[in-house]
Amino acid sequence: MSEYVDIKIRNLSLYWFRNYLQPDIVHFLFSKNDYKCIPDYIDNPDDENSEKNTKYMYITTVQKAKERLDALGYTISRFETLFNQSRNEAIDYSPFLFKLNIDYDSYEEIIKKRIDKYVTFKKWINSINKIIKYELKHGRSYPFINDDKEKMGIRTECGKIIYYSLKEDLMESFYGLKVEVIPIAYILRLILESCEPVDEIILDFTYLSAWAEYAIPKGRLAAENDEKTIVLVEGTSDKEILEFAIAKFYPHLSDLFYFMDFEDGYGGKKGGGASLIVTNLKAFYFSKLKSKFIAIFDNDVEGYQSKCSLENDIKNWSDNIKIFLYPQDKLFKSYPTLLPNGTICNDDINKKACSIELYLPDSIIKENEVFYPIEWEARRKIKNGSDEEYLYQGVITHKEEIKKKFISMRKKLNQEINRL
């Protein structure tokens, strides 16, 4: 005896589990915040004999799941690169070639010729789109019946490869691709492109309780994500502001990142600043750590100088390390700055003075509807590859007042959220 549950998007059964949820699949789409427990649930309210039970589910939307997969690195652009590099090994051609009665000993040679002639990533996307659109509306017959292919409008080589792979319903491949070559997360990401952003993705694992009592507790932990991307920032303010922003605007992504602490909880503290990011990132690089790291520098002279220094010293950073400045903004093209004689003059402060505070709401960095000005400090030389430039470092005034305003805003918003 076994119990089966599906990840559903409308009538599409995206993936199914037998007896237990697989965490390596669940956490691609769902965060722990997506878990729902509904007591006293009645499956059919119109049936007086329908019994109450407790329902255990994960629910998210296609848009959130796409953002989650992108944040994990499973983007469409990276999928395209991997597909083009490995399509000869990745495509599960066997079910289709078997349908054509081609001799098995000739498969390898024929596959290469047919891929070169008929298969492109664009054609693959179009074929996936046709099949998913059909499944969203009609579901899938088990197995596909003969006229399903015609109803789907499957006429291309790519479409037939995917169709016959699904018709075989074998787990060696997923929608025509071998998952040991193309990680399944990429395929899930591509499938979601054919769904509406507001479509719900539902995993109801209530009936796993019929298999084993501990299947539900295990299911509740399936979305837990232990492999977090480590984010390095310049100081405590950066950490607090970014953590709060992600939790508020992207709660479905908040479990994917860990911001390095500046305190150990026992009174111990470490310094901050751009130089510490440089030191730590080089240590992680030369230690050949496989974890994912993101370094975010202020969009000021020190941050720009540090980013350039890292890129000058190490030409080819490994793919698990990304280095950024806070983004440039139209507001910063003409922002009030304080001259030595005390007058205010608007200037472009990108790469000169944009610390995390500049990205807070206007109400926090304004007093009486006027932006707090930038105060200029030292002039520095920046080496960016073979180029050199001289820039003045600036800092926003009233930093302590800005911090107090942010803390007050955060407290107010958290209170409003808790009341909901």
C-alpha cells in the first residue's frame, strides 16, 4: 500500500510524491511560511456525511515560486546556457526513437544528427508551452491517449520528444530531459513560464498521514532550507535594513539568505566596513568553499574602490561568488551636497556617497521636506582595470537621526503586521 500526493497548478500535476515529501523538491517552490494547517476542514460541505479532518498544505503562487527559483540561481538564461552546452546528453530521445522503430544500436549517431537539425532552446520552450497550457486546462490522461498529441498541437520534433517521454511516464527524465544532466529546478522554472503569475501552486499532503504518522511532521519540515546564500555587507545598519526589507517585501525569499552577523550574542563584536568584506571574500575564494556568497558594497568611493580592487586582484571569480554595489538611482544624479563654505549644491553622488541610508523612504532622509545633504570628505584615487579616476568620498548628514527614524518605522510596521 502507498499514498501519493501531487503539486498542483490548476489541473496540472507538476510533480508527485510517494509516501513522503522530498525536501529537495519542496523547498525549490515553497518556503516554510507557505505551510498551512487547517483544522476541522470539511472536504465537501454539501455532504452531511463528510467528516472533519485537519488539512496540511503548502500554498504559494507561480510568481513567488519563479522569484524563489531565480533567487536560487535557476534562471531561464542560465538554463538556456546549460541546455545548449549539454543537449546531446540531456535530451531523453529514447521513447520517441522507439516509436519510430529505429534500431537501438544507431541511437547515438541519430540523436546527434536530429538534435543538430531540429532542436533549439526556443523550439523547446514553445513545445513545453503547448503541453503545459494543455495540462493546465485538461490535466493529463494516464497514459496519454492517441489524440492528445493532436489536441496539444504537437507537430515539431521537440514537442514529440517531450510528449513521448511523458507518455512513457518514467522518472529517468522529466519533460523530456534527464535530470542528472539538467537539474530539475531548471525544468520547473521553465514550466512556470507557461502558467499565469497569479496561479496558485498547491501541495496538499494531508493523506500522507494514512501511510505513516510521522509523514506529516516530516512534511512540515520539507520546506526548511539549510543551504543559504551568505550575504556580506559593510555594517550593522546594512544588515538590519536589508533583512527587514526582504522579510517585508519578499517573505517567500527570506529563508534563502543569511546576513553575516556583527555581534555574537554574548557581547562580542567584530568590525565592519568595506575592507572587511574584501578580506573575508578573498578568504572564502581561496578556501574553495562551495557555499554561495554575495558581497554588497555601498555605492560610494570606498565601496567602489573595494569592488574594483577585488576585480583587479582576481580576474575570474568562481560562479558561487557575486560582487555588487548598491544600485545607481535617478535621485542620486542631482542630490543636495554641502560645500565647505556651507552652501548647498546639487551633484551626482553615485559611486561617491550612497550608503544604505540613501535607499530608505524619502520621509526618513528628509527634514521639513528637504533631503539631508551629503557632506564631502577625502579625495581618493580609484583604479578600475587600466583606468584611473579621482572621486570625493561623501557621507549623508544626520545619520543617527536617520537610524532612529528607521527603527521607529520598523516598529510601527511590525506592529501593523502583527495585528493582521
